[in-house]
Amino acid sequence: DAGVTQSPTHLIKTRGQQVTLRCSPKSGHDTVSWYQQALGQGPQFIFQYYEEEERQRGNFPDRFSGHQFPNYSSELNVNALLLGDSALYLCASSLTGGQNTIYFGEGSWLTVV
Amino acid sequence: GQSLEQPSEVTAVEGAIVQINCTYQTSGFYGLSWYQQHDGGAPTFLSYNALDGLEETGRFSSFLSRSDSYGYLLLQELQMKDSASYFCAVRNAGNMLTFGGGTRLMVKP
């Protein structure tokens, strides 16, 4: 049973560029959330997707957008990259309803130069 | 808004017991989760409390008092591999997590 998988694991982008990160949730899970974790800080919630729609959103600008596909996988897109976007981007997978465990992927390390 | 407070650093010796406290102010509280994160790794689920009381999972236990907006993680029989950052996180009904700043635990021989 595969856990939460993310790609790519590491990437370097230039200011102003755009990036797409990908996530496949744990088998049987239907909800994907994205978090940003800066060095030395706790993860910050970006947004959550369920049934291919954005359900909750944290305090992030609309440069951050996402998508969920019919197979529950998800993408995070960030436009007009800033140096401050450099962080670990984590995908969290869960099953809607009940008190089910929320699992995290290994993350994608993004460096903006 | 929501906020969680936990100590930034804790140091203990192998074999000892350590308690990491977490206080929170939040709306829409559904439960309190604990995650472990080693440097360069992903947060790994440790424990979850939706109701008041103690939950025990092996060497790790977690406690919640909803009336006091307080919880703690208790680690027993500390091992060197327990050196990591530990995060408390409030969960809302929609499975959104709000994390504290993390507690860096250093276990010394």
C-alpha cells in the first residue's frame, strides 16, 4: 500500500518563474491538502481539495493555485515565484469524514534564486 | 485566528521521560494531533486526541484537556533516534491542521 507520494523531491527555480508540484494521496484517501514549511517553522496550510474542488484555503495569495484530478491526485501551482517561496511543500492525504489519520508525503524542496 | 504555543527546545538524556506541552487558542476545534519530524524528513503521525484524557501508543502518550485548551506529548524510555522536532497541531472538522512552531528535542547519551 503506497503512502503519499510527491514529485519532484527537489527543484530550483528563478524569481518570476512558475512551478508545479504533484501529489498522489494514500490509497483509499480522497482529500488532499497542501502545506508550506519554511526552515525552522511549522507547516502552514495553503489549501485543501476534495471532489476536485478547493474546500478550504489558508492565508496565501492567489499566486498559489491547485487542482485535483478524478483519481484524487493533486497539483500545486505557484506563479511569479518570489525568494520567500523557498520552502518545503508538503502534501497531506486524508479520508473525508470521521477521525481518520492525516498522512504526509516526503515533500518537495523548492529553492527560488 | 488560531495560535498554538509549545516550547522551542527540550533536552533530555537517554532512558529518561520528557513531556512536551502545547496550549492552543482556536475556533472550530476537532482534535489535537502530534507529529514527529526528523531533519529533512516529512512529518510522521504520532498521536491524536479528540476527547479529554490520555492516549497511549507504545513509548508515546498524549493527553488532552479541552476545557484548559491544553495537551501534552509524553515520551518514555528516550532513545537517541527520538531526537527530532515535535509539532502539536489543531485539527478542524474539515481535516485542516494548524501547527505550532515545533519543539526541537535533543536526546543526549
